Amino acid sequence: MRISKLVGSRTKEQPADAVLKSHALLMRAGFIKSVANGIWSFGMPAKRIATKIENIIREEMDSIDGQECSFPVVMPKELWDESGRYNSIGEELVRFTDRGNRFMVLGMTHEEAAVHFARDNVTSHHQLPFMIYQIQTKFRDEARSRGGLIRVREFTMKDAYSFHLTHEDLEEYYQKVYDAYVRIFKRVGLKNVVAVKSDSGMMGGKISHEFMFLSDAGEDKIVLCNSCGYKANMEVADAVVPVNLSVEPSKMQEIFTGDAKEIDEVAEALKITKDKTIKAVVYNIKGESYVVVCFIRGDYEVNEAKLKKVVRREVVPANLGSESEIKAGNIGPINLVLPKDSIVVYDRTLKGANGMVIGTNKAGYHTTGVSVERDIKVKEFVDIAKVKQGQHCSCCGAPLDVVAGVEVGNIFQLGTKYTQSMGMTVSNKDGVAVNPIMGCYGIGVGRALASIAEETSDEKGLNWPLQVAPWIVYLCPLRYDDPVIKEKSDELYSKLTSAGIETLYDDRESSPGVKFADCDLMGIPIRVVISQRLIASDSIEIRLRASGITQTVSNSECLERIKKLMVINDMS
């Protein structure tokens, strides 16, 4: 490819809305262009990288007997009615009416399509197990698109679906996919990826793992134990319940706290630490009038994923207006009046706590000296708290780390959630019709691309690993207007391309500084320089982007040297 013909300009200017370095560098290098919020066009370099990532994924999915298919982006409402997700999923699912007044959806995931495809074609246990997969465009109307390709609305994803007769067979295949994912992320060049236990969310099922790229660019929080290796997404992470260093029970006393409502304000007003307060967090049940009131120690936060499992309802933060009977900022568990059918939940951080401060359910006052066992008499304590940095591991007791990460892949043991609701059956060995047991496995291609950029880039620009780089060689003639240099450069370009070495040819009459800067910005692994000085000694200069090591070799050795570098990726 000649860079003079490459569509996409390079710039030194930092994009005003780019927070993450992958976002900024991909735009500066001309790899991507924003079309709308969370919707991007890929230029040729980004498309080439994405294709290489996809091909690595294909090879690994095919190695575990995957069958590549293609499901439609647009599906009828009736298909999603069968699974129950047409109404259970919120605004993320795009619904529309076609010209025939039929209700349709844009696919954000394809469990329904996979079951629809398989249910009439697979009728016997002899056809199980099998796995079908696709690499397809999807659309999820994400509320908070950000970070370039890290969080988008339109995206390309590999999604796979396996079907099994027994749970044991699913578990065996699940491990095969797990191992394949480890190989995939290693092959695309990502080093800091860990698999963590996760919450199944809208997908359903009981067992799931997320493959997380550890990076400050991520919005997800991951809990790690560096001692025993425990790893979990914050949504499901467990830890040792904090010991309440309780004082002896004392007399309750109502105290005027004025405008102090937030926990920090109340603690400051009463000159206490937050762990001596009981915080109330209120949620609405989605689509219902009643509420869920959570009581938790003031130095902890509610984990909404855990809460949803406890109450078995979809919860959203409550909007407590001025007319609400519940007084926001002064909510307490004693004499609390709630709408009928409301739910009250107590976190286990409150077990055995004495000398606590609670709201009085009226403006301006809090109560001190509260003993949870004596004054509240809780029937059940549950775990609805987020794990905190330094809290102790429930497996080995060592301090835990809470780090940020980007989800680049996920795997789920779905069970029969979709085959049962959509009426897919096969005859088992006894001739009885049973619902196949499913697994589901996804990888975001664009997010993987951005994560590689995030992990490998430096102050000069992108820095692609050889296995996914858009081109391997950046051919950089200095003084391209010199006929001799042009002739030698054209000859080498022909040799490289004939040898199957992907080469970006900088055929512009630009300064060396501009060319070198563009090479570094675009992250091409090997830079080959031709100049008048080098021609005089029948040599070329080779420089590795990753290490900065430079070496001069003869023209006759050039091709073999580059081939060797493509294998060993060093300058030894």
C-alpha cells in the first residue's frame, strides 16, 4: 500500500473529546472516524487489524469444532417474545417497525437466532454436542458510549453457542472454550488479561467468566488476591465480612444534625468515622410502585448485581421527590413507614454492630447509640456490599486488590433458559424429548483492538504486535524526489510484496521527521529506511518500533533479515 493513496489523515493534535490514549491515538493516526455517538468508521489500517484478530479467533474456534454461521442483524419481535427478552430488556434493545408494520429488533446478541436456527435441524442426541458461531455486527443502544472503541453502540463481535445433552458435557466443553480464549488473547498480543468469575446478567445461567484486560482505561472493577490467585468481577466478588469493633450497647439518643444528609456530612457533624453509621440506599422495583430499602454500614457501597439476586427483581435507583414519605438523607430502620409490599434488606456488615448512628425518618435528626441486635432485631443479614481495597480474601485471608479492567470476552453456562422457552427439544438415549443445555461465548473485536492499543502504545504513538499489525514493514525512502532513491525503493517494495511481506510504502516527498513521526504514530513494527548515504554503501537501515533498536544491513541481506525479524521479533 502506498501511503500517498491511503485514506485517512494523521495529525499531531489531540482530539478534544478523547480521554483514553487508545481513543486519541487511533483517531490521530487516521485509523477510525466518529460517525455518531458510539458509532465508528474503520479506515483500512483498523480494518486490517480487526481482520487479523477475527482470523485468530476463527482458527481457535475451528480448532474446537466450531461451525461458522451468520445470523441476521434484524430479527422479528416474535423471536424475542419466545425467550421473554423483548420486554425484559430495556432501552438497550433497539425496537422499530418496518414498512409492513411489523415489529422488529436490532440484534444486540443472538441466542434467539441460534436456537431458532438449530431447533428444527437438530432433533436427536446423536447430533449433540455442537457449537455454532459467527462474527457479526451488533447494535446495543449503550447509554454511556465513551473511550473510542472501548464502549460503543455498534460493534463487531464473535458470539458462539454450544448445545449439549448433559451438564457434564457442557462443563467439559466450557473448559475447552476457556482454554481457547486464553490462547486467543495471547496470540493477539494482550498480556494483561485475566479470567474472573462474573455475573450472568441478562444472559441468564449460573456459571460465567469474564476475560478482563487489566487497565486504568476500564470501568469494570475486578477483585484480585495476589496470594492465592482468587479473581472475581466486583459484581460477584466475596470477601471476609468486616469485624465490628463494637462498643458496649448504650442508650439511644436523638440528635439534631441540621442539613447533614450524606454519610460524610453526618460523620463530620457528629465527629465520628463512617463505619459507625448505618446508611440507607433506596431503589425502585422496575415497573412497580414499591421500593427496596437497603441498610449497610456507612463505609461500604451497595452492589446492585448482588442486590438483584437477593430480591429477585430488576432494581433502579429511587427518585425520592419532595412529596415522598421517605425522607432522603434521614432514613432509618426504626419506625420506617413504607408503601405496601416494599422490601427491606440488611447487609451483613451490620451484624453485631453497636453504637451506630441511624436516620430518624424526619428531617434534621439522627439517632446515636443504636444496637442492631437490641434495637432493630434483623431476621436475616445478606451480602449486598461491594468489596473494598484491602478487605481480606475469603479463601486465604490475604488483603485484596481492587483494580480496573476492560471486558474483552465472556463465557456463560446458560443451561436451558433459551431452549426451554423457545421449545427446542431433542430425543435423549431413552427416546424422551429434552431441552438441550447451552453455553454462550463472546469476544468483542473492536474492544480487543482498542485494548491492544491501550496496552502497547507509548508517548510516540501506537505500537502493534507483529501478529495483528496492519502492515509489517514501513518502507521509508528519504528524498523520494531523487530518481535513484525512488528506483531503489520501488525495487525493494516489489521484493517485499512479492515475498508476501505486508508493506506500507511512504512514497511522499515529505521530510524525514514527518515520515518517522507517522511511522511511530501508526505503530508499524519494522521501519526500513533508504537514503543517499545508505545507497552509497549498498545498505539499508532497519529499526524496530517496539525496542527502538536500529541496525544497518546490506541490500542483499535485507529480505532475509526482515523475514527473521518476523519470526523472532528481535535484533539479535
